[in-house]
Amino acid sequence: MNRATINRRTSRARRILVRLLAVGGLAAVLLYTEGQWESRSGGRMLVADLLNRPELLLGGALAALIAAAWLGDLRSAVRTATRAVTVTAGVVFLLGALAAHKVSAAETRSREDAPAGAERALVVVHRSYATGPTAGERWQVLLESGEGWTARRWSLADVGSGQGDARLVGASWTGRSQITVVTDSYRRVFNLDQDSGEPVEAR
């Protein structure tokens, strides 16, 4: 096997690898986008928990695209510019991720099953931030309905996160399909739709 044949095979293998890396990077971005979408109120909670991970998926996508740019068969000037941009973007991303992780929170979580069963549970997540721009306490009141891949998570209230903000007094089932959320500044009542399980605030 002569050198020209080896070079052609090496070049072909590199092009295939570059395409795989580019496709992998794009797939990671699409998966993260799906996770973000399912993180909305009423979204599928298992999909959100698995895919709404920016450090993992966006970091992996960035690494794949950087590798593709470095391996790509580009002209020298374009290759140099592409490398500079991708490396800079990678450094910025990593610095942002490290800064985000510096804001740590002590978290507690409580769960109360519905009186009527029906695979529904009221979940209260309490986070306490000692430092950072969001120093203080924050409560999330959630309703989880269903099981497996069809299970959905509804957001009922997001309380606190800043000085002077409301504080959660309590959240509980006040009926077979009714939830009441009480803070030191308001009271909200939610009735659950019997078919979809969606919480609808009483007026």
C-alpha cells in the first residue's frame, strides 16, 4: 500500500469523524432544548430531569464542535480563526459554569401524597442560599402527577429568593383534589382537573 493510498484513507476517515462530531454536537444541543422545553410547568418530569443539564449536554456539544473544527480539513487561515473562536467560547463557557456552581444552596424536599391517591403528590422544595446574588430562602411548590415517562410536573408557586420577598407559610392538600398555598402575603387555592390532573387556580 503506497503513501498516497494511506493519505486518502486517512483523509476520508478524518472527514467521517468530523461529520460524526458535528452531528453529535448538534444532537446534544437538540436534547438539551427538549429538556428545557419539558422543564416548563406541566412538562414531562423524567425527560426534564434527564436532559435539562447544560453543563453536561452543552459542554459536550461544545467539546464535539471544537474537536470537529480542529480536525476539519479547512484552509490554514480559516482553521486558525475557527480554533481561536471555539477555544475562546469554551473558556467562556467553563468560566460561566464554574461561577454558577459557586452559588451553593442547602436543599430540603418534602412530599405529600394526594388523599385520593391517583398517583399525585405535592412536593415542596426549600433552598437556602448563604451567599451570591440570590442570597436568602426560596420555596418551590410543585405537583407531580402520573408515573413513568408520562408523569408530569406542575409549578404551583415560586416563593422568595430575595430580601423582603414573601415567605412560605404552608402548602397542603385541603381536599381530595385541592391544594392550598399560603405565604405571609397571599393565599392561593388550586383545584385539579379530574381528566388531565392540571391544577387550575380558583378565582
